[in-house]
Amino acid sequence: MEKPVDNRLAALEQRVAALESARLRPQQSADWAAQASALAALGHPVRLTLLREILRGRTTVSALSEVEGLGTSGQIYHHLRQLTAEGWLHTPSRGVFAVPPAREVALLAILAALER
């Protein structure tokens, strides 16, 4: 007589085997070029610093202005607009910037993939 734990373990083993045997294929139907502007928005050191600081809790331009090297508030707004236009940021309330949860995972995955 099999135990419920044995059944669950066998099911997990089957799922792992299926995942390990599956070939990873790039999205063949996706237009990768359409993603260029979203990736380009990440290609500026100030924008990456802004994203990092926003994830750390500095969510207003006033708070971000305190960070060394980000420039004037006008320059900060310029970069925030670029990040917002590409979906890396949104404004949950007036004057407050946040990284959408789905984009947070994508951002961290991109950055992790680039680590050497």
C-alpha cells in the first residue's frame, strides 16, 4: 500500500524529469526587437541607480535628490519619465514612484544574468 507522501514524491519526480528533459526554446513568435526600448531604458547608470533606490524605499523626487550623483531634480524627472514610459516604474500615488511587482522580478533577473 502506497502512502500519500510516496504518491506526492512520485508525482514530483515525474514533474522534475519532464522539466529536465524539456528543451528550452526561445519564443519564436515574439518580436524581440519590440523589447529594445525597454532594455535601452535600463542602459543608463542613473536610471539603474534610481531603480535601486526606489526599491530601497526612496520613492519621491525629494528623497531621490539626496542621492549623490543623480543630478538635479529636472534630470531626475527626465530619467523617471523614461523608466515610466517603458513600464519599469509606475506612480501609485501623486509624486510617488514604484517598480511594478512583475517588473521587479524581471529587473532583478536581468541584473542577475549580467553578473560575472
